[in-house]
Amino acid sequence: MRTGYSSSLKFLFLSILLGNISLFISNSFAFQSDELLADDEEFGIEGGRSPDAAFPTRTVSSPPSIRKRSSDLGSDLDSKIQFPLEHAFGDSDFAPAGSFSARLKTWSHGGQTLTKLRFSRNGLSETEKENFKKLLEGDDFYRIRVPSNVLSPPGREYIISSVKARCLPRDGLDEHFMIHMEGVNILAVNYGSPGSCPYPRQFKIPAKWSFKSHTVLKNSEQAPRTPVFTEEVVGENAEGELPPPERSFWAKYWMYLIPLGLIVMNAITQAMNMAEEPGNGQPGAQTQQAVAGAQRGQTAAVRRR
Amino acid sequence: MNMAIRVFLLVLIIFSSICPALCIYEDQVGHMDWHQQYIGKVKHAVFHTQKAARKRVIVSTEENVVASLDLRRGEIFWRHVLGPNDVIDAIDIALGKYVITLSSGGTILRSWNLPDGQMMWESILSGATPSNSLLSIPANLKIGKDDVVFVYGSGCLYAVASIDGEVIWKKELTSEGGNIQQLIYPDGTDIIYAVVLVGLAQFDAYQINVKTGELLKHSSMVFPAGFSGDLSFITSDIAVTLDTTGSVLVAVHFQGGAISFHQTHVSELDRDFSGAAVMLPTKLPGMFALEINKSIVFIKVTNEGKLEVVDTFGRSTAVTESLYLSEGQQAFGLVQQGDGEIILTVKRGDDWKSNLLQETIQMDYQRGIAHKVFVNTYARTDRSNGFRVLIVMEDHSLFLLQQGEIVWSREDGLASVTDVIASELPVEKDGVSVAKVEHNLFEWLKGHLLKLKGTLMIATPDDIAAIQKMRLQSSEKSKMTRDHNGFRKLLIVLTRAGKLFALHTGDGRIMWSLLLDSLRKSETCQNPRGLSLHQWQDPHHHVLDENPSVLVVGRCDHSTDSPGVLSIVDTYTGQERNRMGPAHSITRVIPLPFTDSVEQRLHLLLDVNLQARLYPRTTEALDIFLRELGNIYWYSADVDKGILKGHAVQKNCILEIADSYCFNTRDLWSIVLPSESEKIIATVTRDLNEAVHTQAKVTSDQEVMYKYISKNLLFLATVSPKAVGPTGSVTPEESWLVVYVIDTVTGRILHHMTHHGSQGPVQAVFSENWVVYHYFNLKAHRYEMSVIEIYDQSRLDNKDILKLLLGKHNLTSPITAYSRPEVITKSQSYFFTHSVKTLAVTSTAKGITSKQLLLGTIGDQVLALDKRFLDPRRTINPTQAEKEEGIIPLTDSLPIIPQSYVTHALKVEGLRGITTVPAKLESTTLVFAYGVDLFFTRLAPSRTYDSLTEDFSYALLLITIVGLVIAIFVTWVWSEKKELQEKWR
């Protein structure tokens, strides 16, 4: 279940949109975008089941140098493979929508991974545009699917992913693929728009009926190893902990100091009272009973005598 | 004034000397927790009454418990919970002082000392072929010097010395693992007869030398029509069974090694017979029982081998095994069901007409029918035979009947709790004062004086006992109304017997119980079982006069496509309000976050055909549902295929009868795990009712981290297919554990991580933005716990206070699953000593209090572990600022602090689950752990910062205040006087 709220900050939305547009403005092809996986496999850990890779590259210019480097390493076992992307409008049947092409890299320890993923999308036909418009009107799902095994498509089953059609239109149609791989198996495809898509989705017909696609390949991460401390480190650690944080005198003994201060103050006031009492008694009496007048003062004087 | 200050100081000293209660003291045990011990539904019972000062009954149960019960009061003398896979097959008493148990399909034989339950010996009887098992202890048989126990299991017959468990001889009877029916040992001979059914058609009789195990004679005969199952032994050489059609009775004579079959058609005995008869497992002298046409027919076998119908009873009649009386006669008991009563009859084996005993006992309708009866005899004062009967009822409760009365009863249904839900108690109304009027003022004062003495530590032991008693008896905690702190609640538990119990959290007593008719065996529902409990109606705003209710979901059989049953039960009165079914199958129940005008929660029930059905079936609910139709998503996990799918509601389903509450679903996404490398072993989601106080977490360097909080997160753990087996069955190289965090609306994988060389079983708990899981690390040979925390990066630019003031932040922008989340995850792993049975987390009303993990350890205890120990930001040497934030220096293993055992010294035997319920008081959470035992307590993970402790002496405070006021007045008067004197000087 999904919770959606109804207000959005247009400022942010716009900024994201602008950012996206500026990023991909150089893309000359209408519905073709290239995505390459940076060849960091050279640095892959030997014995690791699947090296980390999550590098969305958005430029077309970078590949040659990387390709050279990889060919230097002599990965002759690399082979090119292709697998299709299919889409469906609402509950319609799936139809071809484009294809992914990639290099299959075979590792010395037998593992196979995909690199250099490229995606080319077919143009939308008129009927497909009509269907897409219907989806936009009905706020329905645009669904895609890819085979779960790239070597023997469709593998066990298709990987399906879907998005509300209204999330896609920006200037053209922006889409974002994140493909989670495990060897030559596709685990999942996260499909959606690159930006946000808050709940009351606005009905908007795209200006250009062309897709801007971004694809990212992602492999499993290695879990961090549990830290194993040697005795030494533990010892150091313990030593480091040994001196307890020095607290100030006041912080330690405030609870004794406050009552002590009170007592001292009390004593001082008392002492002052005692000292001043002989001299003070009369004026105090006078001020207090100023209304009583001199008559009383006289009587006091009389009594003193 | 100085006098006043002195008094104030004195009071200050007194107050500071009162030790604040930080953890439980010995005398506080049982003050806010309770522990109840159960044994489960009794399978076998053996009485031990002869020559024993303490009369007892030894029982074995379906929870794999072997226990010795006090026959006078029903208390447990001792009890042992065997493992969940160690099913007890048989129990008996050997040598008059050892309890012998046979378990695990006849492979483990154990002996326990009768008085104290200590294990004397254990023998593993391994065999190749699985078969049924049998335990037989002949009364006077010695091989050499040893008394023997005969055990059949795994196709082999063993003679075991009962004194030390030594196997004297072993004889393999069948290689195909035939099912043994009976071991017959005629007294004083050297031959033991074993009767075995191989397959369903071959009848084998063996004669074996008792002393050596030598096979003397083996005769075998095939019955072409096939047997339908069990044999009933009439005498030592005649057995009766049915053929596969259930319509022909076959009497097998196997005297002296010659086997012969005699067939009798059931319709010859019962003219109205149709369908199939069922042989009932009985051990009665000279007769057997058949279930024909929903009634039980007792058939006697005459000496000439003829069959004769003796009597016919209703279906709900339970029969005991026969019992030898002192005069060499046999007797047996019969329990029939009446209306709100049961009729107990004890008859003599040779004389059906006369009864030794007939009694009628009132029995609550909620107990259902009698399932099992065990009879025992004793000598009355007039030297005649008296009978006591142990009855196991449909709700798994246990009763001892004697002289027409219930001597004691045990609620052993509570040993098999399947689901728990908490419910509020009614509000205390002005007119109805439930609370007892406080005694009189004098008693009240005396009580507080005692408490005062206790706090000042001048109380005598007697006083302390009195204080303890007062505490336990304080009606405050067991009142029947809601309290201010929300400590008093009802725990509604569903048991395997299909009975609902409402337990009071104050002292664990049963407020009401209800045997649900929908979960009772019936024509339409042969094998019903309860699945889950859901909050159906939880009125708290405008419909306070409505009673809350729960939805009980059940299923008619074990398979997921069997029809489902629903019941709605009022939690105040314990009455069933509504009942549905058996109807469509139920694979999943999804509580929706919507309620109708009477605060009934909308539920979506999914069936095997992936159709979703809306409940309650009202037009109002339908309107609400249709409005929110586009925002309802769920996922399903196919564990066998390794496929996860996301679904949404589509439109009304097309059925023969139009049903506007039924909807078709469609797949939105799928995740296919490669079957050769991954297998799902655990899926965990967040608790939908969990409260999260804040989304932001301020770190020590004044940075803000935003938690990624979504109710739609799923934690999934998979292991390599080879690593599915038990620990140690794979090498670290071919075993790995992969964990995923998945958004279930879009199917996005937010986090994906592999632990190499690790293995299940995985226990996990998901709360707020973190998940903690427990698994085994094969490389380090230790258990590990890992934490994953998920933080939202897209909100990171909200740190600017100016922006916040100007409203230029996206904190109030709606959260949608359709935008690509920018999340970062932090993860860390630690070693942990224990293996864990279950994991839970504390939950509080507002989510402010810090959390504790509750680990159900292998020792059946509950251990509380601060979440701070599982913080991925822990480093070896935290900075001063980090220390101030509460980050603990990183250690490689998690500490187990003995004081943090929630169950202190107690054990929750057979621990299966831990449920936490928030109290109204923010600091406190209620914890209920269930297994064979039940345990309840209150926890305050950050201590009770928002309330005074319960033993806070209000009287002392009052006295102090009064004293202070007096002192102020006295000193005021004094100082006035003094001043006056000064003036007059």
C-alpha cells in the first residue's frame, strides 16, 4: 500500500526537472541512450562472487579508452549478447519495445558478468502513442519486462516492472532502468522516472514522443566483515578507556555545595542580624511604626531609662 | 527560616537515600510479570498409584512434553520439553521407578527417574527403514539379570535392558519397514510374537526367542483385497481389520504360525450400512469398535469367532484402554457427550450389560467433546473398586474426575498459542464502579505504614512478607477496567485447538474463553485450524459504546487451497458476533489502513486464484475501498520458486454469481531469484502499527540524517540451495547468505548485500528504518547479528535553518514510492554467542523511547539487548562528541548482560514467539512471550522516566509535606516570638 499526499513544492520539482534536462540535453538521438558500465572489474577481488558495480555513465565519449584497457587485459572470452525489452500498456499483451546489448565477460573462476550495457529503444508507433495517451488519461500502469536470464531468454520467467504512466512525461518521456544482476541472471529491474512522482499525478501529454533512457547495472555488494579484534587492539581500546573523563569539581560535588552554600548564607545572615541588631533595632521599629508617631518612641525612651 | 532549611535538608537526605528502582529486585519478581506453565494436549497417560506416597500420572503430550503430574491437585512435579522434532511415540513405566519414553520415530529411547525426573539413560536405536514404533514392557520377564523393554522402530525389534539402556539383542524383521501392530508376550513363555503389516496387504507373524532374539518362526500371508490400516487385537491370536474399501471386516487368526482370514461384510452386522466403516484404535477385551454412519458400533467377537453387535453410541464417544482389576478381570471406561455434561461409564470387559460405575458430570460447553480418556482404579474404603478418569477435552484441557466430581483441571490448550493480539479493557464508567471500595481508613494507613517501614528498611521479615502479599493482592493491577497507564489490557490468544482465550495482563487469569464453532471439526470442515487474529474493530473516537472485536481467520485443511473460515468475536464479552464460511480459500489477510464509520477495519483477503475479497461486506466499506483502489499494493513471495511478485487490485472478478466485493488482481513487478544460487529462507516486514516519533536523527557533529521510513519495506534473506540444510552441512565456500531490502510497491531493490560463508537459519526483525538479522557465520564458526540502517539522502538539503523558517523545505512534500529514492545504507556485523529462536523489538506508544531487541534464546529465555549495540555508526574509538551522543565503542561481539534477561530466572519452555504491545505510558512496553509456557512482563527500555515507581510511598511524601508545613509554621511562630523579644529587649 502506498501513501500519497497531495501537495508538492513546485520549486523543487522544477529544479529536478531542469537538472535532468540540462544533463541530457546533449543527447542527439531521440530515443536512444547509451549507458556504460565502467570497467572496474580489473580491480575486482579474485574469488569474489560478484564485483561491485553501479556506475551510471551518461556520456558516449568515454568508452574507447576503457575498451582498450579491457582488451589489453586479454579478455578474449568476452562475447556480445542482446536481450529484448518488451512493454505493455495497462493489461495489454507485451510487445517488443527495444533491446539491450552488452558484453558478456567470463572470469577465470567461471563466473560471468555483463559489462558495457547499451540500450536502444524502438520508436513509438501511432497506436502505441494512442495507447499511451489512454494510460495517461486513466492513470494506469505502463509495464515493461525483460528475460530473467540473458543467455537463454526468457529464463525461468520474465522480470516485470511497471510504473504509473503519468510519472514518465517530462519534456519527452524520461525513464530510468536499474538492472540488478546476479551473474547472467537478472534479479529485478527497477523501472521508473528519474525524478519524483508525487501522488495526485498531473495529467500531462509529453511534447516529444520519444524516450530518454538511463540505464544502470547493479550487482550485489559484499557485506562488511565482522570486525575481529586482536588482543592488542582490545588492550589499547581498554587502555584508551581507562582514564575516566575528568569532571570539574563543581560537577562532582554540586549536590553538597548547594546546601553548604545555603547554610553558610544562612549563617552569614544570622551573624549579620546578630551584629546589627543592637543598632538596628530602633530604626527598624521606627520605620515599621512610623504611623504610630513619636508618642510611642517616647514611651520606649522612657522605658529605657 | 533557618529551621525550615534544616528540615528541608533532612528531607533531602531522606529522599536521596531512597534507592531508585533501576532494575528488578528479588522481591519484585512476580510483581509486574507472570509466568504460567503448561504441558499441551495429552497423548498418553500412565498412572502411577501403586505403592506410592505421592500419587502421580505420567503424561506425554503433542507439544513433546513428558511430565509427571500430581494426581491430587494437577500440579507439575517435573516436566521435560523435548525438541520440536522429537515427537514422543510412547511412554511407560519400567521397574516401577523409571519412566521410559520412545521418541523420534522409535529411534530414541530414554529413561527418567520417576520421583524427580532426572534422566537415567538414553539409547539411540538407529535403523535404516522408517516405520511406526512400539514400546512394550512385559511385567515379569528377565533376560539374565536384566528386566527388559521391547522396542520396535525402523523395522527392527530391540530388547533393551531397562536398568541401563543396554541393547541386549536386535532383530531386523522387515527390510521394507513394515508397520508393527502388536507385540504379544504370553506370560511365562520364552516366545514373543510380533505382528507386522508390510505394505497394505501382507500380514506377517513372527515368533522370536525372548532370550536371544532368534527368529523361531515366520509366517506370512498376503490378503489380496488389501487392509485399510490398523488392526484391533481381540485376543492374543485374533485380530480384526477392514479391507481397503472399508466395507468388509477381516478377522485374522494367527495361532501357532498358521494365518487364516475370515471375511464378514459390514452390512451383515448393520443393515443400514453404506459408505465406508473406520476401525477405531481400541484395546478392549474380546471386542472392537467401528465407526459406521457417524456412530460408534461396538462389536464382540465370540469364542466361535462370530461377530456380534453389542451397542451403538453417538460419534462423540471416547473409550479408554482396558484396565486390569485385581481379580483378573478387565474393565474399561466410556465417556459420552451430553448437553452441557458428560456421562462417564465404567464397564466390565466380560459383561456389557452391567456398569461398574455411571456418573454424570457437568462440563462447560466451551470445552467441546472428550477426545481421550484414561482410566485408573483404586481401592475404596469399603475395598471395592473405585475409578478415577483423566479426560482430555476438545480444547486440549485436562480433567481428573473422581466420585462424580472434577478434582482438578488444567488449561493446557494455552500451551499451543498460535497468535496473539492485545485488546483494550472497557473504560471505567461513573455508574459502574468495578473497583472494590478500599477497606477502611485504618487499614489503608496500616498498609502505608508497612510500606514506609519497608522503604526505611526497618521492616521485620514478617512485615516484608505482608508487604509482598499486599503488592500481589493489590486489586489495582487486576481490575477489569482500563487504567491510566495502559498496563491493563486483554491478551486475546488463539490456540491450536481453535479456542480463543482472553488473558488479563495483570495476573494472567482467563477472563473468558470461546471454542469457536467455525474452527471445530464438522461435515464441511474436516480438519480445521486457526491461522491468525486481526483487529477487526478498535473503537476509540466517536463510537466508544461499541465493543472492540477481533477477526479470527481459519482454514479447513492444511493445504492453502482449502476453504477458509472467518469469525468475528467481541473481546469484552467473548461472544461470537458473526461467522462466515467455509468459503473461498485464504492465503493472506491484508488489513487496510481504512476504517468505516463504526471503526471496522477494512480487510482484503486473498485466495489461491489471486482474487482479492473485501471485508466487511458493506456498501460503505466498498465506497471507501473504491476511492483508495489505486493506492493499494501488496506483494507475494513464492518460496518454492524463488519469485517475488507485486500486485495491485484491478477490477471486479468475473464469477458465476456477481460479487461486487471480489476483485481481480494484476502483477506489477516481479523479482526472479536464480534458482541455482538462491533460495528464500526469510521474509520480514515492518509492523504496520509501529509509531515512529521522528524522521530525523541528529548526529554528534550537528548533522541531520533522515531515516528512510516506509511501511512498504520488505527484508528478504536467501541462501545458496546447498546451505538450506542444518548448520555444518556445507563448506563455507559453497554457502552464502544474500539479503535484500525491497520496496514492495514498485519492486525496487534498495539494498542488496552478500554475506559469504554464512548460513541460516535467519531470524530478523524490521523496525523504523533498520533491520537486524541473526545467522551463522561458517568461516568464524560463530553466530552473527547484522544491522542495516537505511537513510534518505533526498532530504539531506533540509539542514538549512533559514530554509526551514522560510518554508523552503521538502519535509512536508508527499512521499511516493514512484520517485527514485536516494537512499544510503549503513551496515555492521557483530558476533553473538547464542543461537536465537525468535526476534522481536519493543514498541512504545509514540516511538520516543529507545528500542530494545528481544531475543528468544535457545535456552528458552528472553534477552533484552539495547539497539545501541547494533548501531552501524559504532567505531573502535568514538570521538568525544560521538560518545556524548551515546555511541558505544565498537566491539566484535555483542555483550550478554545477565541482568538483562527479561525472564530473569524463569524459562518459557518451547518458546515460539514474542509479542510486544505498547502501553499508554510512553516509557513502557508490554512483552508477552509464548511457547509451551506463557510469560508476560512490562519493560521500560529507557527506564520509567515518565512515572514514579509503583512502590513509591505517597504516605511518606504526604507526611513530609505535612511535616514541612508544620515546621514552617513552628519556625514562623518561633521567629515571630524571637523578633518580639528582640523588640522588647
